[in-house]
Amino acid sequence: MDTTTTTNQGKPGDTVQINGTALATTTRVNFGSASVTPTGVTATQVTFVVPSTAPCSGQVSVSVTSSTGAISNALPFFVIASPTTTGLSVTCVSAATGGSVTLFGTNFLSGTQVGLGTVGNVAVTPTQPSQVTFTAPANPGQVGTVSTQPVTITAGGVSPSGTTLIDYCRAPAITSVLPTSGTTGDQITVNGTGFVGVDTVTFTDSAAATATAVFTPVSYTQLVATVPGGLATGAGSITVHTCGGNSNAQAFTVT
């Protein structure tokens, strides 16, 4: 007679133990409509592997059949569908701070953690089968400007690695601007590092007012920005922003 399984849920390929009495003559495990050969049999325990023919998800009945053809009572077993990931709400986060991310996919409800490659794992409790929001941790030891990490979720199994990726980006740094002064409409060459995915170039004037500039990326170390109108003359600065954050403020004088 079956009394309990060591776990009442799993996925194809998982090993399951059935504990009970008078199990020594077991010849097969009845997993739903599938007949499975046990991998181990004793008087009190039968071990088997969840077959690849198991349904994608849902409840099945598990029983055993003896060499005489006797069938035991049945116990419920829940087949957990393996999770998949399909995308993210953002493509990158700051290496310095991390940030909020929503992961999209399927079969998330039994999820316990989201993995971000070498950065680490984040505990989650999904409330929807197709998405979960979490805070990606910072990656303070990052050396390169961009570090691409695979995003996976553990939910009755681990989703495939490499299908969903996120970039960790360090903040850009400005080393020089040429010329160091100019007026509305002038083109200014901004040199630095980490100009990956630049989304904003900002001029700040002597009155601390700001204006967003039109700019053209040249490379990951250079861009050309046009001095915007409406700025007060005098000493100010230029900053560059990417997913990694704001750069240092480089001195620039509006004439």
C-alpha cells in the first residue's frame, strides 16, 4: 500500500520516492496513463523517474502494480511545467544601483528566485504566471562598461539560460570638451568613456538652469553636442547620461 511520496510535485526527469508497505514485489509504477519501470524497489520504498510523457502540467494519480497484478491505492502528484522567459521591461540597469525589472514568460507561479548570472539571485514570489517584478541588485565590482548577464527563473525547474539577457552599465565619464566655451548652435565635441546607449546630454548654465542638447554619437568615447538655446552666459557644465547613470559635470562656459 502507498502511504506517501517524498514530494507531491515535480517535472519530467525528477526522481520520486513512494513510501509504504508491502512494496517488495512492485514491477511498475502507474503514473497517470503511463507505465514506468521503477529504478529501485524495497519492501517499504519504490523509486522512479517522472517520465517524459508526463503532461505539461496538472495532477496525475500515482500507484504501483505488483508481480501478481495487484494495484495499490493511488496518490496525487502534480506535474509542474518548466518555466520559460520571453523578455524584460528594461534592457539594462545601472551597475552602481541596480534597479526595478519585470521579467516576462510562462509558468512562473511556483517561482522562488530569479537568477542574474554572476551578479546573484533574487528571491521572488510571483502572483501571475506570466510576469514577476523584482529589484536587480547592484554589480559594484564590475570592471567593463557593460556586463551582459543571463536572466533565469527557478519555478519547479530552471528556465533556459541565455534566452533573456540584461546589461549592467557603468556610468559614463567625461574627460574633456572642445571647445570649452560656445554659444547657441555651436557644436561641441565631448570626449570620455562609457558612452554606450547615451540618451541625454545636458547643459547647465551659470544660473543652474538646464537644457537638453541635440547630440550625435561618434563612438563609445566621443559624441558631438549642439549648444541649446535659452542658457544664461557664464560658467556652466555639460553632463552625459546613460542607463548606467550620470557622468561627472565637465566645465563649459556659455558665451
